[in-house]
Amino acid sequence: MVFKIFWILRGLFYKPFFGKFDLPSYIGKPIYIGNFKRIFIGKRVRIFPGARIEVVDTQSSIILEDNISIGQNLHVISGEEQTLIIGRNTTLSANVFITNIDHKYTKIDEHILEQSLVSSKTQIGENCFIGYGVVIQAGTILGKQCIVGANAVVRGTFPDYCVIVGVPAKIVKRYDIDKKIWRKTNNKGEFIDEI
């Protein structure tokens, strides 16, 4: 726990450079932070070492709302005039990648990294759990309290209270608000088990 004192001190040092860095948040030694002023960190955000947090232009931003726990080796990138939001009370396990941009690839004789970027709204709802090694691709909207299984590759819109697994990720379970239980679903999120 002593190491967290150094992370708190690092947060205090970085605080003036961020667009917002509320206390008592802390940050372990990052690999890279790009465009500090476009990154907004709420209260009680805990970022473990190895993070790469980058905003690639002056019109984009990343918002980490309050009470977020982030495991080591997070890579999050925002660009093309989009705001990437991670909702409050969310937990991100280690080795998670989240983006709201893709490289175009349509020019077959041109290196992909030299082609333009395209962006899509990407947002993680409040109280979500993102498992180890998950990739959240551009254009993903997760509702409130979604659970994403380890190593899933996620793209698309997912409703509140669902469990998402696989490559490509699909819904396998949702919370039935009327019956107050978690129920199995087909990949469209429709309940399939009988009660």
C-alpha cells in the first residue's frame, strides 16, 4: 500500500496539466499520456501503472467519471472530435483497450497508418465491469451495469444490465427487471429460458 502514496503524489504533480483531475484520485506510472488538457478525471479514479491515455486532436476528449478502478496496462484513445466517456463506478481489468477511432483501409495501395481516421461514438455506462484483455472498439455503447467477459472484442450497442462475451461479443444474459433475476438470452438479448 505504500506505493499508492507515490501514486497520489504523482496525481498531485500531474493535476495542473489535466483538463480536470479531482482528488482523491491517483495514477501509477503511465507509459504515455497525450494531450493532458483534453483528459478529465473525476473523484476516486484509481489508475494502476502502465496506462496509455491519449487524445489525438484538440477537439476530442476522454472523460473518466467518479469512482473508476483501472487495472494495469490500460490503453484508451480518443480522436476525430469525439468524446469517449467511461461512466462512474466502473471497473476496468488489466490489459483493456478502448477506442472511438478506426483507420480507414479502403485504399489498397496505401499504408493503413497513412489513411485517414474515422470516429464513432463510444461510451461505457455506469457501474460496468470490463474483464481482462477486453477490446472495446469504436462505435460501442454499453448501457448501465454491463458485464464484459475476459478477452471479448466488443462493437455495437448493448442495453443496460447485460452480460457480454466472445469474439465478436454477444449478449448471453440479461437482468429481467420484472422478475428481478438474471436470465439467459439469445445473441439478440431476447430471453430464452423459461421461468
